[in-house]
Amino acid sequence: MEEHNRSHVTRRALLTSALGGAAALTATAVPSRWAIGQARALKVGLMLPYSGTYAKLGENITYAIEMLFAEKGGALGGRPIELVKLDDESKPEAAQQNAERLVKRDNVDVLIGTVHSGVQMGIHKVVRESGTLTIVANAGNNEITRSLCARNVFRTSFSNWQPSYSMGLALAKKGVKKAAFVTWDYTAGQEMGAAFKEGLEKGGAQLTQLLTLNFPDTNFQPILAQLPSLDVDAVGAFFAGGGAIQFVKEYAAAQIKAPLCGPGFLTEGTLEAQGAAAAGIETALHYGDGLDNAKNVAFLKAFKEKAGREADVYAVHGYDAAQLLAIGVEAVAGNIDDEAKLYAAMRGAKIDSPRGPISISASQNVVQNIYLRRVEGGKNKVVGIVAEALSDPGGGCKLA
Ligand code: BEZ
């Protein structure tokens, strides 16, 4: 029988801040007194961006994961948590090698990743082969939970389709007839552009132009210069993090008449920096300001205390990734080798999320409400619901 002693590891693990040593691979070591005759630590690899345009997203995911583990006393199913953090720099070209370091060299039991869809694809190649339990805490690439779905891979964030389709549909319902879409040219931008178009068309409107630049470039001027001459009623955009801050400011400065909108990443975690430039922007997302459910109220307070800044949707993704992990690991009392029971518990999870109730679809993507938000008074104020309990419609996943 293994003995469980939680407190010492808990403190060590959680005192490692989200940012501490993030530039390279960092491990929160398990004190040696755990090694013999006591519960083996559950090694959780966090492969996230801690530098570059998505750095704040990775930080907030990490803070929130640490928060949930602290709420659980630093252990799940009787096993103390050991975190191993790796800065993936949002570089797809290094993703497979980085994931292999976590899986093969560090022997993580669980991998929680990442923000960038291209990097997630690299992780996916590795974990589909290794069978490592994986929870996607942001990246939306549709295929991860469609044709490439895997029984060991779950997602608590969104598919790229969910918020962007919803924005296109909401726009068409408001009477917009023609819109353009601006984005970075990589999986997330491409899939969000396609979903925005699908939503517009569903509502009887059209996508007339798709304008792109390479990730993570921020030379927006050539694109902004084209927009005034386009015959459109609205411009949708997918950018996030530092890129979103800059795009929104430059769009406002260019005094383009067509209102700017998009999947909600455009104004998420960015409003303080965007200032007046963001006022009035409407977006669709699975989170927003003013959701006053008890879980969100407590979450916002606890996150502010831990991180010293406001929570955002990325923090919610991280928190829910950890909540889902807790449900699985607790169901098997720490024995994650009991995969049938572990996955059944995770697939059946009904999670009380700060965003509202969520569940897991048959393809192991999150099912969630999509809210319409408008930037007012420096907040992404929820002004309506575009879709309740929206599931990604994609096919190709054969998980029963
Ligand atoms: C993505 O690459 O999937 C992504 C990155 C940031 C925000 C949303 C999606």
C-alpha cells in the first residue's frame, strides 16, 4: 500500500510561479523523501508559450492550473503533483522535439498543451504514438478532435470552428451582407476564416475577402491600406495576445469605417493595452465579463490574488484542463494505468466552469455556450448568447 503525504510537495510545486524559469525546460523536483514507499508523484508536463506574442496566454493558463492544483491540496487521487514546464515559444518547427523531451526524457504522465494550433499538431504526433494522457488547454485546430481524434487526447478550450462560426452567424443575423476576414496565415487563422465564412453563409451573408500575413508578423499596414476600398459591412479578424493588441490599435488609428469584430481572442486579455481603440468591438467567445455564476466569481477573485492581474479566457481553459484531469485521476484513485476507467470518467465529465456548464463530446472536445460580447467600459460585456451547448460539428472521429 502506498502512503500519501501531500503537504510538502504541494508547497514546493506551487511556489514555482508560472513564470519561474520558463525560458527553458524547468522541473519542479519531487523531494527525495517521496521516492521510496510513498505515492509516486504524478508528473504533469506543461508545454506552453512563455515567450513571444502568446506569452501571456501561456502564463495565464499556467497560473490557473496551479490554482486548481492548490485547491486540491497539491495532489490528485492521492498522488502529489510534479510540474515540468517547457516554453514552446509558439514554434511549430520545434514542437515534436519539445513534446518528445517531455514524454521520453522527462517521462511525464500527463501533457497539458498548448496555445498555438501548429505546435499542438506536433504534440499530437508524439502523444498519439506514446498514448500519453493529453489535455489541450487552448489550441483550437479542428482535426485534433475530428479525424485525428485519439482516446488519450481531450480538449477543454474550443475548436477553431466554435467561436468563429458563431461570430459569422451573429453578424449575418444582424443584417451584415458582406464581410472580410483578416488573420495570420496558419492553421488557427485558416480554420477561423473558414468557420467565419460558414457562419456568414448560414445566415445568408458572404465572405468577400480573406487577407492574411505570416504568423507572428505584425506589419499590418499593407492590409489596413486595402480595407477602406473593400465594399464590406464588417471586418472580422483573428489575432490574439500581443498581435491582437497591435492590430486593434492600428485598425482604430486607420479610421476604417467597417466595424471590426471576430472570434473573441481579438479583445481577450488585451483590453487594458488596447484602451479606447477597442471600444464597441463585438466578438463571440465561450467566456465574457459579467458572467456572475458562483464559480466565476470565486475564480476571478482567486486568480487576481494569485496572478496579480485579471483572469481571461486562457486562464479559464487552464483551470478547466486541471479540473478535467482531477476528475479522471480521482476516479481511478491515482492509477492512471486504468485507462478504461480514467477515460470513461473524463468523457462523462460535467464540469462547473467559470464560463458556465461544460461537458465533453464524443470526439473529446468541449461542449459550451458561445456568448456575444461588446467592449464597453474596458470590459468584454456579455450582451447575448449566440449558441447554447455548442458542439463542434466535425466528423471523422471514430471514438465510441
Ligand atoms: C491557436 O493557434 O489555435 C490559437 C492561438 C491563440 C488563440 C486562439 C487560438
